[in-house]
Amino acid sequence: MELLRTGRLRLRPWTARAGDLDRLTDLYGRAEVTRWLGGPPTVPAAELVQRWATVHELNDLHGCWAIEPLDGSAPAGTVLFKPLPSGVGEIEVGWHLHPDSWGHGYATEAARAVVDRGFDAGLPEVYAVVRPGNEASLAVCRRLGMTPLGRLRRWYDVELEAFRLTAPERAD
Ligand SMILES: CC(C)(COP(=O)(O)OP(=O)(O)OC[C@H]1O[C@@H](n2cnc3c(N)ncnc32)[C@H](O)[C@@H]1OP(=O)(O)O)[C@@H](O)C(=O)NCCC(=O)NCCS
């Protein structure tokens, strides 16, 4: 998986190194994060890393990256770009940040990078889905310029605020 760079971040694969696994275990062990994800992951961190590697192996447009601030601080969290479950091929962008890394604009900056990468590869549109009441995540969707589609029960078997962003017109 290629590395992505933004002004303040490096996006790279999560690894099975102890530092990454500890950070993932901490991040996905926090109720203030997992309450918005439908609960904690059902598998340990090492398996998350493997599954995310598989996401990219199956389709190199997709991926789940560690968001690494260039200032040397611990990975801020995960940005995801992958198909929505039980959809018809819609691609979802998602963000899971450690609470110690909220409030810096990292989620929006990382999401913009993976969305632009998808659009550059020819993807026509991207979706985000947010649990009602998750104001911080709704704000990320707005910052990204996404269009609200209202509450839909189309994915994840639960009613979610859905958003869509359409690729800019291409010059070619
Ligand atoms: C959703 C979540 C990623 C949002 O994180 P966030 O840090 O608030 O989002 P952003 O990266 O867009 O950062 C915006 C904040 O950084 C601030 N900020 C500080 N410096 C900034 C900079 N240089 N550039 C941009 N924003 C900056 C903004 O003012 C804003 O803060 P505010 O909300 O107090 O106004 C985070 O709350 C989270 O991980 N929650 C738990 C998991 C979750 O809900 N995931 C989404 C499931 S749908």
C-alpha cells in the first residue's frame, strides 16, 4: 500500500509491531470511540491489521491507514476507504481517532487525502455514514463538503446519517 502525505500527516498501513498493536488496542478499547462504531471490534488488534491488509490486497483502491502526524506523535487513528457492507459497491470513507488526537483537524485532513486519491483513480462518488448524534463526525462530513442524504437504513442494519461526495468534474 503506498504511503500518502498531507501537510501534517503521513498515512501508512497499520503494522503488527508492538507500538501499533498497543495503540490500536488502546484506541479501540475506549468507549468514547467504540460507542459510535456499534461496539468494540470483535477481534484483537493483530487480526484487525491482517484484515485491513486484506482489504487493500483485494482492491488496491481500498485501504485502512494509520494516520501518523509528522510531528512524531503517536498514530492519531485510522482512516478507512472501503465498500459499505451489504451495499451495491458504494465506497465509504471513515475515521476513528484516539481522543488524545481529536481537535487538530487530522480526521478531515486524512479523509480528504484518501477521497482525493479515490477520485484521482476515477471513482465517481464516496459515502460516509454516521450514527445520529455523533456531532464530531457529522462536522467532519460537513468540513469535507459532503451532501447529507438524511437517515437511511441501507447499510450496517441500523439507521445512519448518510452523506455523499461526488467527484469534481474532470478536465479530460
Ligand atoms: C469523529 C472524529 C474523528 C472527529 O475528530 P475531530 O478531531 O473533531 O475532527 P477534525 O479532524 O475534523 O478536527 C476538527 C477540530 O480540530 C480543530 N482544529 C485545530 N487545529 C486545526 C487545524 N490546523 N486544521 C483544522 N482543524 C483544526 C477544529 O477547530 C475542530 O475543533 P472543534 O470541533 O472543537 O471546532 C473523532 O471525534 C472520533 O474519532 N470520534 C470517535 C470515533 C467516531 O465517532 N468515528 C466516526 C464514526 S462515523
